[in-house]
Amino acid sequence: MVAPSPIGERIAELLESSRIAFASGDTTGAWGCLEDAHVLSQPWAVRHVQVHMAMLSLGWRIRSAREMSGQIARLVVAGPASLLARYPSGNSGRADVSAFEAAPIRPDLADLLAEADAAENGTRVLDVAGVRRLYDRMAPFYDLASKPYDWVGARRLVDRAILELRLQPGDTVVDLGTGTGRNLIALADIVGPTGHVIGVDVSPRMLSRARSRIEKRGLRGVVLVEADIATFGLPVDVRAVLSTYAIEMLPNYQAVIGRFAGEMAAGGRIAVTGLRDPDRWPEWTIRVGSALNRPFGVAKDYRSHRPWEAIEAHTTDTIYEEGLAGAVYLAAGTATGPEGERS
Ligand SMILES: C[S@@+](CC[C@H](N)C(=O)[O-])C[C@H]1O[C@@H](n2cnc3c(N)ncnc32)[C@H](O)[C@@H]1O
């Protein structure tokens, strides 16, 4: 949805150059800059709309009714066209060409687009430093940005996951990728004052929101640990491990799940929820969903991540459920313990 920075910066430069060219009487040059900006912006909804706004504004300044009406029509479709990847690449974006006609892309623009494509595919699964940067930036907005997911019921499986941990008062439970600590209160309520809850996250700012949350509730027995899940060692007395919308972010999630299952005493419970690629949805809806989830660090390569299979491999008594028509999953089971994978 949002253009990667080299493209975003180039588009911003072209918009500025267009304004300068127009101010100095070079209308042809001004349109030329906007046409280049349009070609670069097409894959990214926000920039694409922005360029058509600039074209509408220039159309108004030169009092071209044709350009203005053409730009208003294009403004309506630009965002969805980018999100659905249904646009005629190389199209100049002007009202004097069909909005459905693709055109060859000039080599310098094609190079920039190819680089951006590589960069986007390269955002693959973020490394841990990338996760920390992303979530530190996101921390102030995370709870608000999660609201739409709550409204559609994405947290229902989290409640189920917590039940599947089969916690008892006095137990110790770990929440991996705890974020702003949305699971901590429910967990602390169950394990009670004699139990312990450990929230682990790599983002100090997410943890600081979690800290405010637990302080507000005056919760004791909740400890927050800044650590990479991949290297975090489970304390010996842990009875249960939870991870909601986090573990699939790890490139080596399979090995990590296997390690936790092995580190827990046999009988310990693991429950994981997360996003998954719905099997029966049309591809375009998955693309829109991925675009909406991109600010949370969800990248194309997550589509191949299947933590529920790792849970199945390393637990007995395994359950698997889906929600939101297959867009979210819950997998839980009883850790096989140091014995290793189940046969
Ligand atoms: C989408 S948020 C989910 C937060 C919370 N579990 C929830 O359900 O609201 C993902 C969280 O996982 C954390 N995370 C991702 N990879 C991590 C890693 N390798 N080590 C520690 N935390 C990680 C991020 O910092 C972020 O806070």
C-alpha cells in the first residue's frame, strides 16, 4: 500500500519538480514529471492516489475540463487498482490516454520499479532488528490499529488459546511476542497471585506499553523480558507457552517451536494463534488482506509459514481450529518434553 522509500522519495521529487516547472511556465514539463510519477506510483495505493490528485490540481490550473473529469474518474479507481494489482503498467495517467492501456516503461523508471519490487520481496520475513524497529515505531498505535481485527473477531481464538493452556492457579506461563501485553491480564487472572506470567518481546516500546497496562491493573507476578524469542530460554518451571500473532514472524519458527516443546517438562501446554492464508478465498482478497497487514510486518513469504504443523509435530493431544473463514488459526497441544518429536 505504501511505496518503499526510494520510489516514494522519487515520486515526491517529481511532484515538486512538476510544481516548479508549472510555476516557471513550463506546463509540458510539469505534466511530464507527473506522468513519470504516475508510472512509478501505480503499484502503491497511497502514492497512486496522490499523483492523480496532483494531476487533478494541474488540470484545474490549466482549466482543462477533460483533464479534470478524467482525473476524478481515475481517482476513484486508483486505490483499488493498486491494491488489487489491476492497473495498466506504464500508463501515463493522463486523461488523453485510455485508463486501461498499458505502455512500455522507460528504462530508468523500469529499473527503479524493479529495485522496489526486489526490496518489497526482500522485506520477506523481517530479521529481528527489523521487527524491533517496526514495532518500536508502531507501539503508540498498535492497540488502536488492532481494533478492526478485534471487531471482526480475531481475538476470539486468543481466548480459546488461553483456555487450551489449561492453566491452574500457581502455574508459570510465558507469552512469546507479548507486544503491548494484551494477553497478560487474562493470564495473570488465571494463574493468580501465586503464579507467574512472563511476557517476552524484542521491542522495548511495545514492552513499555505492556508495562503501563500491568501497572494500571496493579498486577503482581508479571515479568516482562526484552529478548528475541529465537534465543529466549524457558525457565524450568514453565507450565505453558502462548504466542498470539507473533511466532510466524520468526524465519526459523519450526525449530523454535520444537525447542520450546523440548524445554518444557512433559505435560506442558503450547498454544499458538496467528494469521494464515485462507484456502478458499479468491487470490485478490488475499492480496488485499496482505496489503492491509503489511504495516504489521506481514510479508509475502509468511504465506509459506505453517506454525500449526510444527505444533502438531511436537505435541500430543493436538487441536487445530480456524476462524474468520480460514484467515486465522489456533493450534495447541501437550509438549512432548525432552523426549523429542512425536512419532
Ligand atoms: C502482531 S504483534 C502481536 C502482539 C500480541 N501477541 C498480540 O496478540 O497483540 C507481534 C509481536 O511479536 C513481537 N516479535 C516478533 N518477532 C519477535 C522475536 N523474534 N522476538 C521477540 N518478539 C518478537 C513483535 O515485537 C510484536 O510485539
